[in-house]
Amino acid sequence: MHRARIRTKVFPVSAAFLCFNLAMLKAGIVGLPNVGKSTLFNAVTRSHKASAENYPFCTIEPNLGVVTVPDPRLVAVGEVAKISTLVPTTMEFVDIAGLVKGASRGEGLGNKFLSHIREVDAIVQVVRSFEDPDIMHVAGSIDPVRDIEIVTTELVLADLEAIRRRREKISKEVKSALKPALAESAVLDKLEPHLNAGKPANTLALAKEEWEMARHCYLLTAKPTILAANVKEGDLATAATNPHVTRVREYGRAHHACDTVVISAQLESELADLSLEEGVAYLKEMGVQETGADALIHATYHLLGLRTFFTFNDKEVRAWTIHAGDTAAKAAGTIHTDFERGFIKAEKVNWQELATAGSVGQARETGHYCHEGRDYVVQDGDVLLFKFNV
């Protein structure tokens, strides 16, 4: 339903307009060596780009993959529009080298590891939550909470060093009592003891403007984080009672204020080589309803603060990525800058209301369509038609 009006003409969107979509944000897959990071990366990207061997540091340089965000709502809108060409939204995952204790001092691939994390927008920390004597663990035993603490400690130590360097840089301005430097120093005074207590920065309550001042430190633990508890494929159906998973989930809530997604990296990797029908049948055999990879992609997408709206014309139905809180005008600009600059209004219907109505005409007749101005905050799942003048 995606058409744009130029003066008095209805203008269908051409392929030339599709290059203005929101720049993709990146989620970095991190964790200790041999916890399943590369296997998980291969699963979510449906590729074999990352080497996944049974020895530490089989990944050295980061692997980057574009991931399609699965969205049944896109299919539902396509059925109503009677259009089979569906264009989903995407995001990027980065497989980063494994971290070991002492990484903040350069141990293992520490410096590379930390520099690669600075380049991502969110962190997916994979935590081994299964026993298997044939798969070595860098620490010699299975203890998911200890593993989380090792990674967190190294990131915290790196952040403390970043704060120290920042203090040195603004020290002259602080001595000269310049207000911006004094304000920033006050924020660092809040962050430093919090980090020294072993707590990640993102669990500290700071005002929006304080976080803005802290951005000069590029804090690793300020990045939004999600834990991925990696279990054996035979344990996926009973993950709710898995003691390792329970510990990861409880620790994540208490110490990181973050969610935990249960995945079986090995199972997901096997599913990546199967057709959709074969994958569904295989999951049914395992007693599992849906893949952990899909759940992880959705959780990470929302963790990044991303939301989706839909458009369609007579050729395709397309999902578009925006940030939570973006206005209708901003969403229009995601498609093309002309749409935002000449924005008049947006016709809006919720995807569920459209699917229930069964047709565009019925949705209009039942009053589910409405007109919104440029300041309307787009909701996740909106189906939009933009009208504009240039």
C-alpha cells in the first residue's frame, strides 16, 4: 500500500527510492572461546562464513552477516494485498573473537576483541549452558555465571581505563572550571564507583543528558545487552527446567537488567541447511515449537530500539525499519528524503486490523483507516500510505 502523491498524481515508489532506508545497526556476538558463538552466527545468517572448530580462537577477524528479520505480519499483509513479493527488514550480526580472562590487559586477542565490540551497537553474550566432555571449555568446567562474570569484568576494566583517559583529556578544562568539563567530570564521578563495584554501566540510572556527556568514553558496558543461553539440542524442549539456564536467566535479571534467550546453536546450524518444511518437521520431532534463532533475532532487533512499519504497492509488500519513537514524517524519510520534506499526511491502519478486515476496502468501510499528521508517533506494525508534495 505504498504510493506517494506528487501534487495531484499518485506516484508508485520505484527501486531508486529504496536506498534511503535506515542504516543497519550491528549486534556483536561475544563470549568466551568455544561457547558456540560462531555456530550461532552461522545459524542466524544461514551461512557457513564463520569457522566453528573445537579449539580456542578459531575466530580471529570478525565475521559480518546481514540477517533477515522473520516477520509473519509481512506475510499477513501480503495475503490481504494479494501480493506475493515480500521484502523483509534486515539487521547485521558480527561474530567477534572469543574473550579470555585478562583481555583488558591484552591477554588472548583482548585488544582486538575490545576494539571490535566498540564498533557494534548491542551485545549478544553467548553463555555455554550444557555439559559435553568432547567440547573443551577454556576454564576447564561448566559454570555459566562465572563465564558471564569473566566477560563483564573485562569489559568493566576496559571502561574504567577509558574513563581514566577521558579524565586526563579534560583535566585542564576542569581546573579552569569550564562548565561543560565540570558537568562531564560529575558524570564520570557517578560512573567510576559503579564500575569499580563490578556493575555494567547500563545498570546505572543517569539522565539522558548525562549519558550524552558519557558518550565520549565509548563505554562497552553501556551497550544494550542480551544473554543467549546455549543448550544441547536434546535439552531445548526442557530448557525451562535446565538448572544452567535458570542461573543465567536469574543472574541476567539481577545483575545486568537484561533478558535471556535460550538457543541451541548446533540445532540452529543444522536447521539452516534445511528447507522451511523440513525444518518445521525436524523441530516437531524435537518437541520444539519455534527456533531459538528467530527469537534471538526478534529480541535483538527490539533491544536495538528498532521497530517495523509496512507499505505495499501493486508489486511488493515491504517492511521498513525505524527507531522507536520516530514520527510519521521521519518514517517517510526512511523511504526517501522527498517524502519527509514534502510530507502532507499518512494514512494508517494497524496490520492486525487490516488482516482481520480481509481487504483494504473493508478496513476503510469499518473505520480502521485514519489520517495522521507529521508528528504522529509510528507504532510497531503500522501499515502506512504517505502523501506528499514536492
